[in-house]
Amino acid sequence: MKNAASLVYRMTIALAIASLVAIAQYWIWEHFNRGSEFIGASQSIKGFAYNGFQRDQSPLRGTYPTDAQIAADLDLLGRSADGLRTYGVNDLPTLLQLAGQRDMLVTAGAWLDTDKDKNEKEISALIEAARKHRFIERVLVGNEAILRGDLDADQMVGYLDRVRKALRKPVSTAEPWHVWLKYPELAKHVDYITVHLLPYHEGVPVEAAVEYALQRYDELVKTFPKKKIVIGEIGWPSKGPVIGASVPSLDNEARFIREFLAHPRTARLDYFLMEAIDQPWKVEVEGWAGAYWGMFNADREPKFALEGLVERDPHWAKKASNAAALAFIPMLLIAFFLADWSVAGRIFLAGLIQACVSTLIVGLNVPVDYYLTQRDLIGLGMLIAATCLTAAVLLSHGFEFGEMLFKRKWQRRFMPLPPHAPEDQPFVSIHLACHNEPPEMVIATIDSLAALNYANFEVLILDNNTKDDAKWKPLEARCAELGPRFRFFHLMDWPGFKAGALNYGLKVTDPRAEVVGVVDADYVVDPDWLSCLIPHFDKPDVAVVQAPQAHRDWETHPFRRMCNWEFDGFFRIGMHHRNERNALIQHGTMTLVRRLALEEVGGWSEWCICEDTELGLRLIEKGYDTRYVDHILGRGLTPSDFAAIKSQRLRWAFGAMQILKAHLPQMVGKSTLNLAQRYHFLTGWFAWLGDALQLVFAFGSLLWTLGILLFPKAFGLPVTALALPILGFMAFKAALGPILYRRTMDCPWKDILGASILSVGLAHAIARGVFTGLVKKKGVFVVTPKGWKAKGALAFFGPIREELGMLIALVLGAVALVSLRGANDLETQLWVGILALQCIPYIASIACQVAAYMPERPAAAPAGINKLGTAA
């Protein structure tokens, strides 16, 4: 009964949390899409500029609407307007007749461009139609042909004169106001002036746009007082790039149209609203604003009403509902199963899930909100992939963050145990593999092992393929001095890298050994290492006991400080998170392994260059327990410089991909791994996969920027809907690490910054390791240098030449984009922001290299000692 009540209580709390977050996100959608109230316009519309192409049709591809589709459009438009302005005759040959059948007055246009033969056919067809149909009240010879540069003024005059001579109906051509003022002689060859008044293209703010358009109209009236003036196009786009103070949006389009229709002068004007129906095909010739001038969208739905509230996104309620429905079950599950978290922690993670799902919904609805070309869809796919990846990384980090900050009690927090009596101590064989290491460094490790407070152990020094006698002979000599407990093996032409040496060690291990310990060649081990950890093996299912990697001699150099704290973050945070579900990452130093378990799973894997992690996973797959004891029992040296740590991380990333490929069937298919273990081993490398795809995204961004620069009309993805969430996600993710460092570790802010810079600066090396590991089967084990630094005048640039190249390319792309499109365009600002984000890892790598070349700082004097070295 008590258990049932507890389950009901947990489910009630979980439902409340999921419902609260879902309702909150719905309110946010509603808040940001709150309707705008503008002046109403109840009067009828004089006329529409009309193109009849459907959403998936284009004259550029030779796909045209059917008579039935055109007829349906005209029926739709005829409900609110009596006039129609057309642009060509031959593309839609039945349009004029269908309009006449509906008693619509038509201003018929002929489309003129650089093709003289086509122009002749258009002119002939226009003359024939105007003679034949009484409902064609006037004609237009060309549309913005002079503005585009297809025809000059003299050529246009020739066409105008021919048509005027052939017809008794008024004849004109359509151009923006400034073209009429530039070529006033055109007015002598037309019966009326057709002007386009589109303040959006001139950077005018929408609140001043109607008055601005009428001012330009009045300017033409003053310049040509004897000519009737017809407004051939007037309107505002609902989407498109920001031009100066002109902001395209649905509410701004509604505002402009309503204010124009309600203006006292409008009833006396002859005009055509630009335009009747959105024309997606225009993206390819006018840029992507060209598709969004319609009063109706391409699906023939009204975009806004002429009275009442105007919603910024008519589909927001459906999007919000779908986002809430899709996120509800995951939020409910995490709120139910993470009952050992505080309510605030569960709300935090549920909110993160909801934010990620809402952003995904926004991305999936971009094709609904925008008319995308195939190129745009490719770009959108890149952005959605980046969003999904960012969300996956963010959620995995958010889970880790929440567990560290909001978990009430850890179930698996292991501590050092009281030592066994000497006569009860299991025999331990400690294996120290080394290759081409400085002998004094390895001897320091050997001497620390000799000082262990433990009775039953041996040490095997496994020198692997070191050719220089000066590096391995001193080790042999030191082992001889320490006696039979220390055995030295010099292995030449030995395969398998470190794993091969360790497998050889297993063959020559003392038969009495129950536990095998592994220590890196640069570690100085605490005397209590074995005595306080070996008791954990009293539990027969324990196969691994892992102590943290820690470092020494890092305090006096900026780069070594960065390395120390960057390493420390994983062992203070990530290892606890994984250890809670028996999914820890085994490391190749300060680790203890039950010998029988090690031999049962086949020893160390020589095919994998991260043999330690791979072994730990095999042991977990066998059902063994692995334990992490967060107690520093040995300290090694940090990598010597940035090149060294890059080499190390590339190797780790390569090995991680080897492991992922080899063990994926066990992670997703039938195996003894439980759900939590699968989660950790699948998502544990999300951050590294994120680095790899960040490199892909950087290259993709560069290519897309090149497309924008070279083909600005073809490349112009409306990225606002996804760019802002991606920027927000990245900023939020970047904040999680420093907050965790500050809350869980005794780490100064300057060192938190240093560790963060190093972590980001390694992204390029990790990306290379990931891609290499995915493509190649075998890697080469490269020992991480601990005691040298590259020399030479250009040595500084060697380790970061690729990062420098990428940084220069991204900066040049951003500068060129701003130069071409200006800095005031919102979409340009967002795309430049995305390019700037891509720069961060490369800037960080340069900062790391600078830190590696900084001089050693003097060590702080111990308390009570003055600067002269005497007692204070």
C-alpha cells in the first residue's frame, strides 16, 4: 500500500511538472505572437497585380497553371476587387479571356526583356488581345524593363510608339518613380504613367511608408501635370531581408495595406496592390523577398484580414500544441524517474527538453512558412542537423549538469577503504608500459611504486620498442637495484602498441596475482594507492577500481594550468555522473583490474588505440561492476605543449570511434547493457561528434557564404527562425561548464576560463580524430609528449596552421558578406553571427598556443618565508 501511494505521488508530481512546462511554453509562443491592432480598412480594393503560378510552378522551369487553377484564382480575387493588372500574354494565354468572363477590368501587360523575338511575339499578342477584348481597358508595354537594363529608353520608346499606333486604348509602361524622373522623355510616348511605389526597397520604415509613397506620387504629378498616373504596384512583403529601416513581416504588410486602403486619398487613386498571391518562383529572380508580396499565400489562403488583430504567425497555436505534445512524454518520464532530484532540477531538465523540441518544431515548419528552393532545403537541412546535434549535446550536458547540482543523494559514491592486514592482502601485479620516455621521469614513477605501503606486489616495466639505449638502460639498472620485485622487459619490434606490451605483461605476470594495476610512465603514485583501493575487490563482481588522473608541477605555467583544470573537470564531474550507473570510462593509469576478469574477456585489445576504455566497456558488457573512487592517489605530468595535447585528443577521438563502431551492436541491440549504460556509452561521445559536425558545419557555412557572394539571388536562406535558437543554445551550453566548475570544484574563475578555452581549442583536433576513426580501421598509438617543446622560428605556427586557415577563411567570408549586403540587414547579422561562432574554436586554439609559449612563472614562496629565502 505504501509503495502504491509513493508511485501515485511520484506520478502526480511528474504530471504537474510536465504540464507546467508545456503550459509555460505555450504562453511564450502566445506572448511572442501576440496580435497587433492596426487601423481597419473596410473599403473595396481597386485592383490586384496578378501572376497565376501555383506554389510548385515556375515560368523558369516551363510549368504553368491550368485554366481551372487560373479560374479559381480569379473567383477568389473577384470577391474583393474588380480590377486586374497582368504582366504577359503568351505565358498564360487564357488568362485574359477568363478574366473577361468574370467581368473584371484588365490592364494587360506585355513582358519585354532582351529576347527580341520573344518581345515581338508578346507585342503582337498584346495588340491582338486588346483589339479583341473590350474589358481590356488599357495596356502596359513592359514591366521595369529599363530598371533591369533589359531595354534602354530609346528601345522602349520604339515599342511604345508601335503599340500606340496600333491601338486606340491607353498605352503605358511600368517603372519605379525614379526611372520616370530620370527619363522624362518617356512621358511623351505614353498615354498615362504607370508607377511602382514600393517603399520597402528604399529602406523606409513601415510607419512612414504610406506617406512616403504618396509623396513620390505627388512628385510625379507635379513633374507630369497633364498625365494620368496609375499606381501599377504598391505593397509590402511579409518576409525577406531587412533593408535599412524596412522590416518585412506579416504584421508590417498588414499595417501598410490597411493604412494605404484607409488613407483619405486612396479612394481617388487608380492602383493595383502588389500583389494578389505569393509567387514562390520569384525567389530565383528577385531574391527571397520577391515571393512574399501577396495578400494571399501560395496555398491561396488569406495572410491577414483587413480588420481586427493581425497575428505575426498564424500557425503559432498549432506549432505550440505540437511542441507540447511531442515533449510531454519525455518530460513526464524524466520527472517520474528522476525522483531523487529536487523539483527545481526536474523542472530545469523538462524545460530544456521542451526548448529543444520547440526549436525542432520551428525548423520543421520552415518549409511551411517559407517557399524554399532546393538549395534552400539543403541549407535548411544543415541548420536542422546542427540544431538536432546542438540539442542532443545540450540535453546530455543538461542531464549531467542537473545531476551534479540537483541530485539529493548519490547511490554509488565510493571512498577509500580500510586496508587489509598484510597477511590478507591479495597479490597485485603493477604494469608500467613505456616507450621512448625520459629515463629520469620513468625512474621517478618506479621509485614511487617502490615506496608503496603494501606487502604483496610486483612491478613489471614493459619498455616497448625504444631503440635508444640511453633511454631504456637506466630503467633496467634501476630495477636491478630495487631487487626481484621489479622486473624489466625490453621489447623490440613488438606489435600492438601499449596494448601489445600490456598483453605481454599478462603472460609474464606472477601466477599469484589477483589484481593487475596499470600506471603511466610519468606518474608519482601515493604510497596508499593499493592499500586503500584493493579492499574494493572483496566484492566478487568488482572488475575495475579506477582512481582519477591528476597532475603535478602545473601551478607555475599558464598552459599547464589550463591542462590540469581541463582534465580535472571530467574526473570531478563526468566520472561521478557515469559511475552512478556503472558506466565509467576506464583510464590507462591509476586503474586496477581483476586478473581473472581481464583474462576472461581476452586481455587488452591491440586493434584499438584506446585499449583502456575499450576494456572497461567489455567488462561492463560481461556484467561486471566498475567503481570510481574520487580520491587522488597519484599525479602525472600534463602534456608538454598544445601540439602534444592535440595529438593526445586526436588519438582519443580516433579510439572512441573505433570503440563505437565495434560495440554499436551491443549498445543498440541485444546485450547485457542496461538502458542507462547504453545511454552513457552512446552519448558520452556526443560532444566529440559535435566537434566533428561543427567542422562540417564550418565548411558548409563557408560554401554557403561563397554562394551568397557569387549568386546572391540563388542563395538567401531565411535563417532567422533557426539561427536565433542555435545561437541561444550554444550560449546556454557554453555557460553550463563554468557553472559546474564553480559549483563542484575549488577552481578560480581565471582557471575556469583557461580550461574552457583549452576545451574549445581542441575541437579541430578532435574533429579530425573522429573523421579519421570513422573512415580508417587501424590507428597509430602516439605517445603524448610530456617533456619537450617544438623548436624553430616557425614552430609556433606548425600545430595551428589548419586552425589559422579556417579562421582566416571565416573572417574573410564575414567581411565580404557585410561589404556586399551591409551591416544593417538582420539576416546578414545572423549569418555573420553564425560565422563568428565557427571562429571561436580556431581563436581558442591560437590562444592555447600562445599560452603554451608563455614563460614559466616563479613558484609562490611557502608561508613564513620572505623573498630573500630566510625565515620571516
